[in-house]
Amino acid sequence: AMSWTCQKTLQIMSFLMACVITLRLEMVGALRSDFVDTYEKDGFVHQVPVLSSDEVGKLRTVLDQMESQFPDGRFPAVVTNPHLEHPEVWRFVKHPVLLKTAALLGGIPVTELRVMGTVVFAKYPEKVDSSSKRVVVWHQDTRYWALTPQKVWTSWLAVEASTEANGCVQMMPQMHRKGDLGHLPHPDLENSTNPFVEKLSIPEESLGPGSPVCAELAPGEMSVHSGWTPHRSRPNLSNKRRLGLAIHWIPANVTVGPRDIFYEHEWRLPVDPSDANFPPQILQFPGKLKAKDLAPISKQVTPGPICESRPAGASEL
């Protein structure tokens, strides 16, 4: 009798979870017009609900277990492609609300969606007077990723609250349609704690007259930004860790080519989120660029303006 009761309880719980996911999928579909319009106008949306409190709790547990395996029990600045090593992370990347939202904003069917890579971003509290502040300066992802055609977008899923105080991602709206804004050497990037190998930044004068938007997120919410949207993040000067999972999406017809920047390892390894296997099959292995093809780099300037608060608008689902 106990076994029968447990079985029925599990069936009911599974049914209720399916109902919740179905409701969230219907919300995404119903908001299609405003949702897409905001993304196309500003180059990003944020405060998009994806995971329930129970789901985000499970993801946090998975990442906490990963974190404990690193020296001193702390993540490095970035951890690439955990979805190819941890089946639990792969299951979250395949979450139906995440996939439908990504396809919706990319303007493609879910069947054409590919995961180019994933990153765990952990930003730990620092003292206000610290000389090793982790700063990510203004940049556009597409500039560095050698894609043909140049179409890519990123979901940034908050596992813990992402706020202005703990260094949330900041976006510069309505600049994504202007193409490459120019990335030039930045003096502040000589700090070895900066995760950027390129040591480049977008000049302040290239960012336009607008003000940055702090894409603050509650746990389980995400932002989505275009590969051409300028974005950055400040140091974490709070007393709480900032933890998020980024998923980089491309359409199936995009070719991943060699890059003009040296990296110790290649993380751009597209997979199909519908792949039922683990690890999923890698669909492309980018080649290496020859020395004669390297492009020269120009000189550069100063950091961008301070972030100002702004309503989330149509992205407040």
C-alpha cells in the first residue's frame, strides 16, 4: 500500500510540474509581440522568469558541488562548457521555457537552435579598497567569435540574485544595430584578474548618448542579449556571491570559424539541445587561424559611463 501511495504521489507531482511548465510556455507565446519588440528595439530583455524556486534550488546545489571541487572551494572567473561534463547542467540547458524563449528571440524554430557554449560566471565579494577588482569592460560578443553569418545571442540565467551591488550585467540599449563599435586596448585590463584575454574595450565615445541599464535578476530569472549589444559588469562590492549560467545560442546554419585571438582551449563547440545523449554530439570543431591572417589592433581610451536604473518594460513577465 505504501508503494502504491508513493507511486501516485510521484505521478501527481510530475503532472503538476508539467502544468507549471506548460503555463510558463503559454506566457512566453502570449507575450510574443511586446517581448520580441523590446528585444529588437533595445538589443536585450531582462527579468524573464524561467526556473521555479525549486528548480533554481536544484541548479544551485549542482553548481555548489562543482564549486567545491576547485582550489579553495571557489570557481575561477569563468568555467566554460559545464553542460558537456555535467549531465545535470545539460538537463537545465534543455529546459523547455529556456529553449522556447531563446528560439522566440532568435526568430527561428526550436529545431534550428544550437548551443554554441555555456559559461558559469561566479563573482565573489571584494573589499571596496581592493586593488584586484574583477571588471568586465564594454564589449560586444560577436566581435570575437568568428561566426558566419554573425548571428548569436546569450541567455544569462541567475542562479542567485544579480544586482547592481554585486556586479550584475549592464547593457547599453539600442546600440546593437550599429555593428562593431570598435574594440581597442584598455589600460585597466592589464589587471591579471580580468577574465578577458583580449584586453580590449569599446571607447566611451562609441557608446552613443544613452545610459546603461542594470539588468538586475532574481534567482531563476534571465536576461537575453544580442551578440552586438554592448555590455559590461562592475566589481562585486556587496557581501553576497553573484552566480549565473550563460548559454550562447546560434542558428543551425551558422559556421564557427577560426579566431584572431589566442585561447588556451576552444569552447565554441555547437551541440543540438534536442540531443538525447550525454554528452551531446559536438557538431563543429573550429579550425585554427594562420599567423598571416591576424588583424592589427589599434589604440584606445577610457571606461564608459555609470549605470542608471531603468524599468524592465515588456521584459517584466
